[in-house]
Amino acid sequence: MLCTIVLAASLLVAPALADLETVISSGRDRTYWVHEPDDFEDGQTYPAIIAFHGSSGIGFNIDGFAMEADVRLSLPVVPTAYSSDRYFIYPDGVNGYWAGPTYANVSVAEDLQFVRDLIDDIKSKYSIDSNRIYATGLSNGAGFVGTIACSEVGGQFAALAPVAGSFYTDVDGTGCTPARSPLPILEIHGGSDQTVFYEGGEGEGGPLPAIPTWLGYWQQRNGCTSNSTVDSDSGNVHHTSWICGGQNGTLKHWKVDANGHDWPSKTINFDMLAAGMGPQPIEANDIVTEFFDQFSLSG
Ligand SMILES: *[C@@H]1O[C@H](CO)[C@@H](O)[C@H](O)[C@H]1NC(C)=O
Ligand SMILES: *[C@@H]1O[C@H](CO)[C@@H](O)[C@H](O)[C@H]1NC(C)=O
Ligand SMILES: *[C@@H]1O[C@H](CO)[C@@H](O)[C@H](O)[C@H]1NC(C)=O
């Protein structure tokens, strides 16, 4: 339903749609949407933020496009505060899902291979700054960002930021081999998330770690030595920043106690509507892009 509305809206503005690209990966046609920098200039390279959509079950290769319309980091036609000088890449999962949960249709190995092939493809077709490629995602897509962080291909990303992540492949802290340490990671989660519970438990696609437990894994992996938390919004918002490898903020977490399962914004988006949430005290788009801007593979 949601996606049907988004698709109908997209047809009205068809001339300004993002590019739909295809790359063959593991013998399968894989698709992704590209929003080029609004102020693109020839001869320049730009950072790229790859954003992995939540589970949809709609398929038809429009899930990436729906992610753009929902999250509003970039938008068709209208420039956003973030889209002037960055590429936004919105890949489509197979049948609307990313690997990890039992409901996904492909193996973790196949989806990780797709990420490698996707990065090679965008580098060959667009003017991407290889030192500034970032990954974000929502829910199932955020869980997959966690999977990427635990794999060798995660090393190609300067920083990663899962939002409301379902970390099905990182339940007990084993089997995770990050490409480097510290690997900059930020997670945002609603304390009242009724789909991917903050305290973990049985999710729709298998067992899930509690978010503090998962952050504890990364505290160890990143070699963090201390952390501090700042509370705001009358104790509703908690922002924790860890010092890892001598650098403050290579692991970060935002918890909004009263928020549910969504991508939090000060103005309601589609997934906040679906979660029955009103405006939130934090703007995930600001938090995620400001986090990414601090990191580059060139140091
Ligand atoms: C793909 O996932 C859908 C939704 O869970 C399921 O109905 C279908 O059987 C799956 N197909 C395969 C080949 O696993
Ligand atoms: C922060 O550091 C303290 C030790 O100073 C530790 O007990 C705690 O688990 C760390 N993580 C969080 C989320 O507070
Ligand atoms: C680390 O950064 C956070 C904000 O992101 C700040 O609140 C904290 O005081 C900083 N810690 C140190 C030791 O500078």
C-alpha cells in the first residue's frame, strides 16, 4: 500500500527520477537507484552514501526508490539539505529483503558479493570518491549493514550507520571479522521499538541481540577504552559516545526511549506513520551525515 502510493507519486515526476542501474551478481540481475549530487560538476569526485531499505516483501525493484522517498536524505526533483554534494545509492534487495533473517531469499555470502559488485559498478559508472563510501540502512537493511561491518567488504566503507537495526547475523558476538579496528559505527534505536526490541529476543526472522549487548561487541572490536552519555529531552534521548583507539566517537549510539520502529525525524515520514509515531526529538539524517563527514579512508 505504502509503496503503491510512492510508485504512483514517482510516475507523476518520472522525468526527474533517479537512475535505475543493473549489475549482474552471482548470476542474478541486481538493481539499484542512483541520485547524483544535485550540484554535480564535471571533474569532481563526490562521497557516496549507500542506503539499504527495510524489508518490504513488495519487490518489483522499487524498494530502493521507496527508501529515498521515505527517508528523504535525497528526493526526486526537490534538493534536500544533504543532496547537493553527495551521491545517494539505494540498492534493491532480492524480493524486498536483505540476507540474515530466515525470511530473506538469498544467502549472506550472495548479498555480500552483491555489495562488492555494487561498489565496483558505481566506481566504474560514476565520479565517486573511493575514500568516502558510507553505508546506512533501516531495520532489515540496517541489520545487513551490521553484517557488512563484520565482513571483509566492510573495509571499503569509511563509516557505517544502521538505524533500528535487526542484527540477525551478530546475535552472540562470534563469527564477526571486521576489516579494521576501530571501524566507525553509529546506531540509532527506539527504546519502545515493538519490531526490533531494544532488549532483544525473538524477532520476525530469528533471535536478535539486545542493542546494548551488540554495542558491547563493538566496544570490544573497536578497542574502546571509555564512554560517556549525554541525556536530553527530559531524559527521553540518550547519546553515548565511546573513545576507541584514542579517537572520541568511533562508536556512537542514540537511544530515544519513547520512539518505536522507525527512522526518526522531526517531521513525520512514511515509516514513522507506519510505526504510529509522531515527530521525534532527533533528526536521524543530520546525525548520520554529520557522523559520516568525520571519516575518510585516507585518514
Ligand atoms: C522468498 O521469500 C518469500 C517471503 O518470505 C517466501 O514466500 C518465498 O517462499 C521465498 N522464496 C524462496 C525461493 O526462498
Ligand atoms: C561504558 O563504560 C562502562 C565502564 O566505564 C561500561 O560498564 C559500560 O558497559 C560501557 N557502555 C555503556 C553503554 O555504558
Ligand atoms: C566525546 O564526545 C562526546 C560528544 O560526542 C562528548 O559528550 C564527550 O565529552 C567527549 N569525551 C571526551 C573525553 O572528550
